[in-house]
Amino acid sequence: MQTFKLGKKPARPWRAPGSAFRFATYLAPALPTPPPQFGHENLVADWGMLANDRYGDCVWAGAAHETMMLTREGGHPAAFTDADVLSDYAAVTGFSPAEPASDRGTDMQAAAAYRRKTGIIDSTGRRHTVAAYLALDPGNVDHLIKGAYLFGAVGVGLELPASAIDQARKGQMWDVVPGAPIEGGHYVPLVGRLQNLVVVTWGEIQLMSERFLAAYCDEAVAYVSTECLVNRKSPEGFDYASLIADLKELNA
């Protein structure tokens, strides 16, 4: 039977408590409403498990998955191995495959800071940083969807119910099962919307209902990356220059 590991540490108040409010300031009426369907998940043919069947490195596997998609959008695709992902997990948390007790998961804020200042390493040894990151209100599904549309992906932290693991094994959409116990913390990139939301987890595309997101998301972060840009614009046509400058100030 396929093994699915978790690995997100419990949510805590974000270092920049005003950032969720600042995100709201960018949602002016002039910005387009996300269309019923959006996303570029089809650019990636093979996401790869990236060791998340053996270790609780979901925050780092998710970071690699986000970067794989964004770099393909920008025309310079990056690839990641299990060893690459585990090296960043080790750098931030002290994880060692030789010490099972060290596999304790990752704090999303620590990962966000590392991704901005150091960057995750790919299979060629190149590091991929983000220009800035922005905490979102996990209870505001509309903001999470708009964040995924504007920035290409939103990192979603979940208190994952055991029912979701069963649904994933069966190839079913993640939806709320009343009374399902919480298995632990998990991180997934929200990358689009079809009839339902599209996330990446355990090396596969996973569909998720909006009510599942509302019920189980306990933290979320939008990463602002320049790696998806062509002629300084995102695939959706957004010019990131002023936004990146503002968010760099916010996260200084």
C-alpha cells in the first residue's frame, strides 16, 4: 500500500501580522476576478514524490513542486531529486535520515524565510529564491483562490483528516467527511481551479473542494516569484515590479 507522510508543524501567528491586511490592499476592483478555471499544472508531466512517502518533508516537496511549475512557465524548467529536497529539510530542521527521531516536520514560517534568503536547491546545484512572501488569512477561501491566480501558487497548510489519506489512495477528491479525526499537519501547493480546486501532493494532482479548504486550512502563504515571468509579466499578464518592491519592504 502506498505510504503518505505528513510533516507540517502546527500553525502559529505569522511574524508579520499586518501582511494579510496588506494582501487585501492589492485586491482592488481593477484586478481581474479569477476565471472559473485557471492554472498551469499541466506543464509538469511528472511531479515526483520527492521522498514524502518516506519522510515528513511535505513543506519542501511542495516548495519544489511550486518551483517546477513556475520555472516551466518562465521557460527555464528546474528539476529536483529526493536528495535535493531532503538537503533543504535538513538545513532548516536538523533532519537526518540516520536519526528517525529528527523527522519532526517543518514550520512554514521558517521555510518561507529560508526560501527568500537562501532558496531551495535543484538537481544542478542552483538555488531558487522567492522575491517575497505574504501570509494570507486561512479562513478566507476567496483570498486563497485569488492568491493562487495572481501568484501562480499558494502554499496551503492543512490540519489533514484521516479521511483525506483514504480519499487520496482511492483517487477521490478531498471533501469533508464529518467526524474524521485529524491525522496531522500537511502542506500542499494550491495551483489552480477546475470544477474544484487543484493542489499537488504526494507527487500527484489532487482535487479538493472549497469546503474542504475552508474546514482544514490553518495557515497559508503566497510566494512572489520572478521565475515565472516572461518580459516581466506573469503568464496571466500581471506586472510584478511594484508588488515585489512593496513585499520586499514588508518582509525586510
